[in-house]
Amino acid sequence: MALNENTVKGKWREIKGEIQKAWGKLTDDELDKTKGDLKAISGLLQQRYGKAQSSYSKKVASIFARFDQKKDRTIEGMKKNLKQ
């Protein structure tokens, strides 16, 4: 998933919180070291929980996608308001 780098930076705390809700063993510091990289987060999850990295990639990508969709809805709403 190619999530806009600015979206990741702007929403990182929220994204990180969602990841920690799903996988409570991960610390803030560990997640911050990944710098929001999907593969790095999946690799970290594999180290912590022991399943195949691909099984985590899908779940993490879905979390990232939710935030990307929220961004798109916000932008569309702003455009609509500007037209009025």
C-alpha cells in the first residue's frame, strides 16, 4: 500500500495507537524506529509474535488504508465546502 508519506507523518500517533491496540506487545520506541514503514512494522510483528510476515502485512495495510481513506474524505469535504 502506497500511503502518502505526509499522511503517515500527520497521522502517525493515531496509526501507531491502532497498531498497538491490535498488537499490545509493541512499544512506542519500537514502532517509532520503523518510521511508519509497512515492511518494517510487519517484520517487527513477526519477531514479536512469530507468524509469517505476510500475515501481518495485510492487517497493518488495512490500518494504514483506513487513515488514507479518512484523509481522502476530508479533502473531498473541503473541496465541496470551497465550491459552496
